[in-house]
Amino acid sequence: MDKIEVLAKMKEEKVIAVIRAPNEEQGFLISEAIYQGGIKFLELTMTVPGALELIKKLSEKYAGEDVIVGAGTVLDSETACLAILAGAKFIVGPNLSPEVITMCHRYRVTVMPGVMTPTEALSALELGADVIKVFPGGAFGPSIIKDFKGPLPHGNFMPSGGVTVENANEWIKSGSYAIGTGSSLTKGASIGDYEAVTREAEKFVAIVK
């Protein structure tokens, strides 16, 4: 899928599932449960052991379908390159790294660096970030999106961290391009209840729709 198509699909679907797990097997089961719940964007964090293999496995499994697999917690350009070669269609970082953005531009892959301040947000825009991740979102609340878009109305902002079923609608109404949700979505997996993960995914999809 082309970068422009990824961004258009992201704006339409709105929800990005942030997947963290203690091992590759559980990461796969969580991903499957989320997909069953209707969320199409799967962000596999590089903190998952075997994350690159999991990205490759999911990318191959869902090739030709409307599931879009990406990599999260990408701290450097080397990791970004490996994730892209494994099949990642978008790259997300907790920080603003010019080198990661350059690498993603090289391969024409959607890049979403993390920021906390207006200065970082402006730098991200000037470097050519496609979507700016406001992280940790829970430290600010939904109003931060409006605050950022006041002086930077041309920016695409996505909160990650602290986004739940209860406040997802507020984040979207505040002008978020998309929302990233992790522990709130996947908490059922910690006790092996993947059906709970699916149900939570369904709730997020319903709110967006």
C-alpha cells in the first residue's frame, strides 16, 4: 500500500492499536484478537521480543487485505530500516529523531515521531513528519490537540498514551488525526483473555464510527 493510501486509511479508520507483549507468540495472539475486533492498524512495538519477525509474519499473513502493520517505539534509523524491510508500512517513535524521519522518507513510508512541546511539533513539521504523535497523551488530556492546532493548524496530531474507550470520543472531537491506544485496549491479554481484547477493540471501532 502506498504512503498516501496509508495516510488516507489512517484518517478514515482513526484507531491505531499499540501492541506490547512479553514474547512474539503473545504479540501475535493480541494482534489477531485486535483484528477480530475490527481495528485495522497494528503498531508492533520494538520492545516485543522478536518484533521484526512478528511484523514480517503479520505483513505476509495480511498481504492483500486491509490490515496495515507498522512498527512502534522506533528509536533510531537503523531500527526503522529493519522494520521497513520486514514489512512495516508506518513507523512510530516516542521521540523526535531527524534520522528516523530521513530513513522513512528514503523508503517513502509514513513516519510519526513523538513530541511534547510546540517547539518539537514545529521541528517535526519542518522535518516532514506525516503525523505528529503527542506523547504521553495522558499527561495532557484531549485539549492539548486544540492547543497544538491553534498555532499549527496544518499539523496532523495523534495522541498516544492515556487514550481509553471512555475518552476516545473527546480526543477525536479535539481534532486528532488518529488515536493510538495500547494498555487500555490489550489489558485482557495479561490474563489470557483475548476475547476481552476483541470486545475492547469493537468498542473503539464503534466510537469512531
